[in-house]
Amino acid sequence: MSSFHPHLLDRRLRLVRMVVWVAVAALVVVFFRTQILEHSKYQLQSETNRLRPIPLPAPRGIITDRNGKLLAENVPGYTVSLLPAADEDSLHATLRRIAPIVKLDSVGIERVLVRYRRTPYLPVTVLPNATFAAVSALEERRLIFPGLLIQPEPKRHYPDSSLVAHLVGYIGEVTEAERAQRRLAPVRLGGLLGKDGLEREYDDSLRGADGVRFVEVSALGRVVREVGAASTLPPIPGRALSTTIDLDLQRYVAQIFPAGQRGAVLALNPNSGEILALYSAPGYDPNAFVGGVDPAYWRSLTLSPAHPLLDRAIKTFYPPGSTWKLAIATMALKRGIVTLRSHMPIPCRGGLQYGNRFFRCWHAAGHGDLTLTDAIAQSCDVYFYQLGLKLGLTSLLEDASGLGFRSRTGIDLPNELTSVFPGGTDYYDRVYGPRRWTSAVTLNLAIGQGENAQTLANMVRFYQMLASDGRARPPYLVHPAAGTTASLGLLPDQLAGLRQAMVSVVERGTARGAGRFGGSIAIAGKTGTAQNSHGPDHGWFIAFAPAEKPEIVVGAIIEFAREGPYVAPLVTRVIGHYLGVDTTAASNVRIVLPADTAPHSRQLLPGPPSVEDSTIVPIAPTDTSVTPPDTGNATPAPRDR
């Protein structure tokens, strides 16, 4: 039979038809699975090859003072980035071509490469805070740089710069160590968060949530389309933060603070705990940290002997000096040991003999026989030596703990230090050995020296109790801290008597003459001079006004000021300014400190007293022959210890 027989041809035709139908069916099944069942998978793969995600940083919440004036805001800025490269060598080559245009040095190139190694799947930031000139130069050459991205982004700006640096803080890129914390896990690498101050304390609410947009790229990685490539997820702005700060007062404090000096000023409302001003000097420029701090500037801050990054209101402690005498008086009055009219057995003749040591008073000629009120006004050391002995070391330590001198204030700022004060007599056993110390330790504790180191914030909190109804109200900037049970435990007439004694300090005592800067209002305050083994003594002054119904309490510490009375005009001028008193006559008066207030070359950060500074060391006499500086007819009193 021939192979072309009709029967054979028909059979072969049926076979071919069957093969064709099987093939068509297989193709239909494959197409159905690809186009219908696995549509999402292949679409995502296609979109991934075609689209690149670009993070959209959320604008941080603004920070304002109590009157709505800006402490921190957002301004328009530009970020220059490169889409993910095939490898590090390709990125390096592109950066070397970009470098001459935007003045990117080798250190800057290495910083970009470090960012790429952390997140090779995301666009790598080249210039986080690009200038308009750099953006213009790159836009002109966009075609020769594949993967170049230039996008506007909100940039943090601090209008008052160093005036609010320690208060507001600064921002910076999140580190891998920080992202290991649970609350920071959602922050992408390269994202920004607060590093200090209010920016850090309230970062969770200020930060907001980043969005994302997509750009379309070609097979060579060039941007084909930026608008409309895919749906954009807009960022969620951070929440605004309203603080208790009075920016006008903050600016005034910075304006009159002695130039070139180190120290801090803290002002608050004694009836609520609201902080009105918090200033620390020297300061730094938080704007310099936006977009990444320059390494040279960072080195200048960290290596400076003045430690400008240190907030001296809450992160440094000092011996409180004679500002502590009000605490001793409070303890003694509460326990009924003395009244405001009580005299001590031994009048002041320039010092007190205790055992084989002579503990001196700051006034070598002596103050004579004084009442407690007069002893506060004249800051008589001999009176308080004896009052400390009457109180007893155990009671002194117990009451100091109850008044909060061994704790933090609870201020809503990060890294507040805990004040240093012995918790009991076992402290001395550990430091000096059992029975190797005597009750002489009480004498130095009674005048604010010895094993006693307090932050400015903690001392102001104590004076806040004196200025109010005797109860502690933790200082705060945004939200009050948890309530405290600390109380002076004084009767109303005792509290009024202490206030009147503090008025005497300003009117006829160690701060006489300084009250003129407060005009006609009655100011109650206390000076303090803190001994410093590394240089000139530190000066304190804490005051509140009006004395009969206080509305503001202000404390100041100036390092190496030598005496508290030199600090008093600064505080009283701040009080006068806040209360709206006419200070025209004082506006042209420059607060001048003694010429020898510069620190010694070996000056260290203040810290807890060492054994060498222990209470068994007699207090050195002071030199009263130095002429006080001209403070505009305000005559500071002799040196106060």
C-alpha cells in the first residue's frame, strides 16, 4: 500500500491534529496560570525591575514657646541621592565623577560608601543638605549621571541657634545600635531622630512617619519618569510641641549672661513648675548638625576644655555652698530645734574651734551674736556650724533625702544627673573606714561643702518649695512629671520668716545692692560660693519675687565667678525683666566678673567630692582685699561662704 494512500493520510492528519490540540491546551494552561493565577507575582517582579522606591522623610513637628514663637521649625532643602548601583565599584566611579562638581572630598566619598554598605537596596544619600548652587550644577549634568535623584525635603532649622541649643537639642542619623532598641526599630537606616534635648525626649511624637514614592528607571538604571510612575504613600508629619518656655526671657538671659563665662540659668514658675528659661553657656550651633555635622566642628566641640555640649543646668553638679544654708535652716525649724530668733551658744568671732581644728567663717572679723534670720542674711558660717551640730549628722542626712537632695528633679529632658549626697553614716564607713571619721563632717555639710554636689535644677526645685506653699512641683517643659510627696513640712509663719530672711539677704546682706535691678519689687534670695579645688570658686545665686507672692524663681551658677554676690545682679535683672519692672537704668549695666575667673589649665568637669576634699579639711580663709567690680552702683557684699 502506498504511503500516500487516503487511509494513511487521514490517520496521520488525525495524529497531527491531536498533537496541535494538546500543544494549544498546554499553552492555554500555561498562559492561564501566568496571566491569571500568578499575575500578581510577575507584575511585582516587573514593577521591581522598573520602579525604585524613594523614601519621603516626614516633616518633624515644630517646637514653640508658650506664646507660639518658634524654637524649631522646618525649612525647604534639597537632598542629592543615587539609585542603588550594581556594585560598590560602580558607585565609587560615579562619586568620583560627581565629586569635583559638588566639592565632595575623599572623606565625604567614604561616608557615602558606608551608607551604601548599610542599605545597598535603597538610594544612597550623597548630599543630605545640598545647596542650591550644587543642585543647579547637577541638574545641568543630569544626563551624564545615571540614577541621579534630586528631591526637595524639609530640613530642621533653629531660629535662635545656640540660645536654645541645650534646651531643644539637635537631630542626627539613626545608628544601627539605636535601631536595635524596640521603639526605634521602625526608623529606617539613614532616617533622622533627636539626639539631645527636647528633640530626643519627645522624638516619638516629633518624628512622624516617612512616606514613599516611586520612580521609573530603564534597564540601564536611568530615571525615565518621576511623576506618576506609581502610587505615592505620603509622609505623616510629626506632632507640634508647645513648651512652657518664654522665648523673650530666654533671649534676655543669653543677652546679659557674662560673655565668655561658663554656667547656667534656670527660671521657673514656683506655683506650677513650668520652666520659663533654661540657658547654659557656652553653647553650640544645633543647625550645624542638620544634614550631618562637619567632622572639624565636631572635634572642636568634643575637645574644647569648656565642654559646650554639656548642659550645666542638669548634667553637671557643684557644691551648693551657702545656698544650702536655707536647707539646714528648714530642717532645724521643722524639728523644732530653733526658731527664727534663736541664738547660738558661741558668737561668731571669725571661726569656730572644733576639736583640734579651727573652722573659719568667711568674715575674718566675725559677725557677733546673731539670730537665725540675721545668720541667713549675713551667711554666717559659725552660726550654721553650730546649727548643724545641734541638728546632728543622722537627722541631717535623713532630712536631706526627704527633701530630694539625693534624687533627680524629674525634668523632661534626657540624661539628668542624680545629685550626690550621703544616704547615711554607712557612707562614711565605706569611704574612710569604720570609726575613722568624726562628727566634724557635719560642719562642712552644714555650709554646703563636703560630700554634697547638687545640680542647678535640684537647687532651684528646693527654692521653688520655699517660694510656694512648701510642696515640691517638679520642673517641666512640656508635660509635668509624676507627682512627688516632697514637702518642707514648715508652718506658714516659719515659711514666711525664711522668706523675710532671704529678703534681708538682698536688702542688707551678702547680696545687698543687687535688688536695684528688680526695681521696686521685694526680692528674696541667697548667695553661695562653692569651693573648687581646680581653680577659682564657683558663684551661686537663687532668688524669687515678689517675695510676698512669688511668680518666678531664678537660679544661676557661674563657674569660677569666685563669689556668689557677683552673680546676684544677673538673677535680679532676669526677675525684673520677667515681672515687667522698668530696668532702663540697668539695661546699660554690664555684669562684670573678677579678672581672675578664668579656669586653671587643669580644670576638670565638676564631679562628686573626692577624699582629698573631705570634711576633715579645714575651710581656708578668703582674701577680702580684692576690690569688687563695678556693677553699676550695685555694691556686692564681702565674700560669702
